[in-house]
Amino acid sequence: MIRCAVFDCDGTLVDSGGTIHRALGLAFAEHGLELPPRQQAQRVIGLSLVEAMAELAPTQDADLHGRMAQTYKDAFVTLRGQQQVEEPLYDGILPLLDALEERGWLLAVATGKSDRGLKHCLTAHGLHARFLSLQTADRHPSKPHPSMTLQALADCGAAPEHSVVIGDTGWDMRMAKAAGAHAIGVLWGYHDETELRDAGADTIAARPSDVFDQAERLVKTPA
């Protein structure tokens, strides 16, 4: 039996909220708009960019949302060039990945980041090669559509019922359920426990070590 653990990135593997908010601020200012406070703005983290802009600036037209998304990408590249991008791994993530791999889990990522952004992030932490499948917003509909999860599972050869999606937002939980996979919500990211449970989380992890125990319990290996 092949078991697959599909991770969200922002808010699950890395704490990128501060940098995302700075890039959003630059994008909104470029278009003469006021960015909502960080606590409100970070709630869209995990959505693809156009959908995130539509959530944060709902009275604006769809064409503007697309232009704002591109401005955000440009702002992020500028911040990276100025070495102002901060995406530290959450404490406990490396031991979690080690533990899952030691138990034979295959690892994947499903994220609202771009291919380029995800590669930069994972490479900076020496993690790029550890994930068998990397699915991003460049090639899929926004979460909670199940497309990213289904492709990750196909790449790994894993059935949904033998897989878990690990994420910090309701978008991740709904994506998991739509794909037929188990959903583990984590509390160190950007949505709270109530939102995660309402979105269908099978279980809630307060720390990365909890994820390992919960994944092993949700998808048991044959005796």
C-alpha cells in the first residue's frame, strides 16, 4: 500500500505571512487601494492570486484582480531580489518529514504559490528533492478545487483513502475532502480550529509531531 502526505506550503511548512503581507501592500498601493489589516488579509493565504485579490478587493472588477495578481508577483520578485523574503520553516517540520519518510510515506506539496515561488522556497531549505510531486496554482484551479491533490496522488501512485492532506486553512480541508483524502488541520498557520473543523478536518494538530501520529492513525499499514 502506498501512502501519501500532501502538504500545503504557506502557513503549514513555512511562516511566510509577513512577506506575503508586504507584497500585498505593494500591489494594493500600486493600484491606489488600501490593503485590509494583516489579520484579515492573511485569511486569503492559500487561494490562488486572482481569487485572493477578489476576496480582498471584492468591489473591483475582474480585470483589475488579474492585474493586481501580476503586480503582487512582481513585488514578490523585487523583495526576493532585495533579500527581504522571509519564509522560515516552522519548528518541528524537518523531524516530521523525517518521521513520515522513515515510515514509507511519499511526500507532495499542493500550494497556491507559483512554480517559481515554491521552488525558491523549498530550495532555500534544502527540501526540493524530498517531495515527489509539486503542484501549484500555475497549473491548477484555486483551492478548494481538488485538482492539485488528485494530481499529486496520481504522481505518487496513491489512492485518496490512503492519503492525507495537511494544511492550515479551510481551503486545504475542503480540497482534501473533495479529493476523497483524509484532512489534517494544523493550528500554527492562518485559520483557526473552528474554521478547520467546519471545513471538514478529520483531526487537528497543535504541533508537527501530532501530524505524524494522526497520519499513522488515519491510514494504517496492513497488519
